[in-house]
Amino acid sequence: MAKGKDLHTDLGLKEEDLLEMYRYMLMARFCDERQWGLNRQGKAPFVVPVSGHEAAQVGSAWAFEKGKDVFCPYYRDMALVLVAGFTPKDVFLGLFGKKDDPSSGGRQMPAHWGSRERNIITGSSPIATQCLHAAGIAYSKKLKKEDSVVGTWCGEGGTSEGDWHGAMNFAGVHKLPLVFVVENNQYAISVHESKQVGGRVYKRAEGYGFPGFEGDGNDVLESYRLTKDAVDRARAGEGATLIELRTYRHYSHTSDDDDRTYRKKEEVEEWKRKDPIPRFETYLKSVDVIDDGKIAELREKTKAEVAEGAKEAEQSDFPDPLSAGQNVYADLEVV
Amino acid sequence: MTEKNVVTAIHDTLQEEMRRDDTVVVLGEDVGARGGVFRVTMGFLDEFGEGRVVDTPLDEALIAGVAIGMAIDGLRPVAEMQFADFSFPGFNQIIQEAARIRYRSNGDFSVPMVVRAPYGGGVHGALYHSQSVEAFYAHVPGLKVVVPSTPYDAKGMLLQAIEDEDPVIYLEHKKTYRLIKGDVPDERYTVPLGKAVVRREGTDLTCVSYGLMHHYCVEAAERLSSEGLEVEVVDLRSIFPLDIDTVLESVGKTNKAMVVYEDNKFLGVGAEVAAQIAEKAMFELDGPIVRIGGPHVPAMPFAPPLEAWFMPDVDKIEQEMRKLAEF
């Protein structure tokens, strides 16, 4: 396994990076498990699961510089926004729709991430609209000669939208410092990739005049490697890159969906055996960064942190109903 | 003070503002090398360069969405929809994103962008170069929708729109571009968004309108003056915010109200103005609220007699004014 050691060192990652990446993957997984539990208890009406996507999200997010680069995520990107600066408590404040939810103060459905302070651009429910915002921000950064790279994430379903095409096209025309990451989990709610995508997603990049790559989205180091190369290219003024990371979601699209109507149990089980977290643990053990004792300790600690965040969020205040009329315009009281 | 037409006022204002503030950028189809199909950005590419004068791909959703990103990142984009009729591919970006970003982020993000769009008929533009789109956009909280009708307002309201912290849909009636002239102060000034103005005082009825129709209403009112009927003419200037107070004040004086608009009469701006007058000034009224608007057909047809059938004109307005005054 000496070769494994070379892998992360070659990528410029230190042991503490690996441990942090691992911790964020666990954090997202435990937040997800907790939110499903709260959903079953009737305390959280709507859940957008992340499980299965942790490697793709943590690996790709890790390639960006916090405080400098900009994130335009989509709703499944819980692990990504944790890397970008959300805490578990922040996640649960959004889940419950509490006043201090950093994304929206309880206005949006859960998982509609946003925070100016953390350079996470507010998102909506219509698909892939954020890709055009990312293109506009990247254009602005380039015009102002700021050393900043923009990342935008969506699923393979998002690549069918005109906004995604528009953003890819504009990124190609202007050689924008922009990285498109597609978390291809093979299903847009129930519609399989075979009915969603003509050809292959990553190959489309060539048509827009920039490179596209595919990678194993259940491999956090590969997700990081591909994205880091893309971010480096963008920072060097060499333009945009498309990265397609193949992965799978372990649960339904949301708590309002039932994936048993469109996915075979055997297929789900097969992908759960490829779970990115145990896979990364195997790697970490192979390079002696971690052992079983340390894994158990980290899991317990992270789970406790998540539980504490959920508890604090649950106990915090709802927004004042009258505040719903505020922040429509900067200079007008409309209600 | 210089006499200008509407389109020259818009061109000069935008140019002067881009000289003054280098965060202002323009983007749209043909705004660069061509200087815009109506010449609003003529000469901009040479003066400001292609970084700030962006000839975009032919994709209105892109124009709107990229402008939103620019605005979020601190630029002051002025996006051009070549014709208001073509703005609908960008409708989702404008109403779901631009309009709702401040609200949905609870004030954390804002979108200080302007979407300029030539609108309106009477220019042989047929179904897809004649539409009035104000009601679609004004329906959505989070947007401001303004329709300056004079060169003076075109300048002052454009500057205010660029300064505004929220997205503004700035509609320019194509027929006013070269038809309407007026004095424009050379110095910088702004006209607030959401203030109507009484352009002609009268006692017999209040006529509310905006855009090209405002000029037709003034002309009709002048004709009636020779018959001893004095019509008070209100130019709304802004659809949202709607300055209903100025309208109500006038109606309180004349006790009769009509609204003239070129958009489809059904659920158009006149429906809202009439409803608010009915809600707030019912007992001031000595006659029915009259609306003159476009007929309920999908859009303006091309052949001159068909176009004339669609468009409200001075004769039609004059007749309706006389009828209401004599009611």
C-alpha cells in the first residue's frame, strides 16, 4: 500500500487534510442520518439526503480556497456547504426553518443553501439556475482581475436545462475561471440517466471549447484531484473545466419521494457496498493515517457534535411571523 | 439643457454613467459592435472596451442570469433585452431569481441590476416586436417596473434604476424613441421610482396612463379643451411602486377616472389602478371607472388596418374622454 501513500502526497494533501476531509464526510453522513430520524419523528417535514455523495462533494469542495473562491451549489450539497463553513447547527437551523438559519432565516425549504459571509450563493428550487449566476460572478471576477475561482454544482438532470448550456457556453466564450461539477447519481428523481443524457455529460465540454473529465465520485481523492486541476487551470487564466463525478444517492430524492418505485433494491444495495466513507477509511488505514480505534473515536465525536447541533437548533427560536413581510426591497415597506 | 429625443437621452445617460462609475456594465445581443439595434449603446464598445460592453450569445436566460451573477458580485449590470417580446426565455431568471433573491436570503444577498427592454406597438412590429410586458413583471414582488415617457424622465429614472439596490425592469416604448423630444438638463439628476406626475391639470376627469399612451392622452385632452372640457392627465411613470396617492388626489378633485394602456385590457395595469380607485375612492366617483386597453387577442397583428384596430389612439381616447366627461 506504499503506492497509496504516494497518491495523497502527490496531490499535495497532508495527513491533517485527509483527517479533515474524512471528518466532513462523517459530519454530512451523520447530519443526514439525524435529519431522517427527525423526519420520522415528525419534527422535520422535509429532508434532502446527501448520503452517497460525500466523497464527490468533499473532494471537489476541498480544491477551492475558502474566503476567496465562490460556491454555487445545488440542494444536495450538504457536505459541500459544511466544507465551505456551515456547521451542523446551521444545517439543522435550516431543517427546522429557524430564525437563525443562515441561508434564509427560515424562509426557504431545507437545503436551499446560501451565505454571503461564506461565499455560498443563495439558490432556488428551479434546476441549474445557479450555473448562470456562477458564470456572471466568474465574469465579474475576471473583469475585476480578482484572484478568485467560481465552482458550480448540479446533478446530471441539471445538465438538461438551458441555463446549464448557457453557462457552459458563456464560460467557453470568455474562458471564465469557472469549474462545473456534475454529481451524476444516475437519477433525476426517477428518470434514469439513459433517458436524461444523450451521449455523455463530460464529453459535452469539448463542444464548448474547454476540457471535460469523468471520475469516480465515490473516491474522495479522485474527486479532489480532478477538481484541483480544474481550479488550478482556472486560476492560471486557462478557463473553465467540466467534471463529471459518478456516484449514487443512498436514499430517495427527498423525504417526499419513494425510490422503490423506480430503483431496484439490488442496485441500491450494490451501490451501498461502494459507500465512499468505508472506502476512504480503507485508504486511510492503508497509509497509516488512522486505525480502527481512531475511526471509532472520530465517529463518536462527530456524531456527538451533530447531535448537539441538532439539539441547539431545535431549541432555538422560530422567526417572528411579522418578519415575513421584510426584506422584499431595500428601500420599501410593502406589507 | 439640451433638447433630445428619448433614445438619445437613454444613450447619453448610460454613456455618462459608465464614464462616472466603472462598475456599470452593459450586456445583451448586439450591444457591442452594432451598438444595439436601436443604437442605445452606439460607440460604447470603442470607448469602454469589450470587458464592460458584452455582446452576449443569443440567449435571454443567459443575459438575465449572468447579469444577476454580476450584480451579486458588486457590478451594476444594465442588461438589454433586444425586444421586450424576447425577454421570456429570461423570465425564470428574472422572476424566480432576481426578484426573490433578497427575500429568500432574508436580505443577505441583493441584485442591483437593470433590465432595459424596448416594448410597445404602433411600429409595424407585429406579434413579436410590439408587446407590452409590464403586467407580467409588475405582478412579482421584488421587482420594480418603470416606464418613463419623456427624455427628462428617461435620464433621471435610468440613473435612479442603476442606483437602486434591487432589480428594475426599465421599459422603453419604441415609438417614443424618436417621436418624443424634450429638454434634458446636462447635469446628473435622478427621478425617484414610484412617483407619478400630473402633466396636465383639469377639472372634468382624471386620465391615468404611461408610456406612449400618456402622450396620446395629453393630445386627446388638448383637443377637448377647445370644447371646454378640461382633463387632468396623470403619467404613472412607475408601475411598481404604484403611486396611487397621486391618482387618488386627482380623482378626488375631478370625481371621474379613466385608465389608458396599450397592453391587453384584461388583468393589465388598468385593472389594478381601477381596483385601487374603487377600493379607496368609491364615494368620490360620479361615474364608472373607464378602461381603454388592448383587445383580448394574442398580440398585435402586422397589416396597418389590423395594427390600427389593436392600438388605442388619440381618436378613441378622445371619444371615451368625452363620453365620461358628459356622464
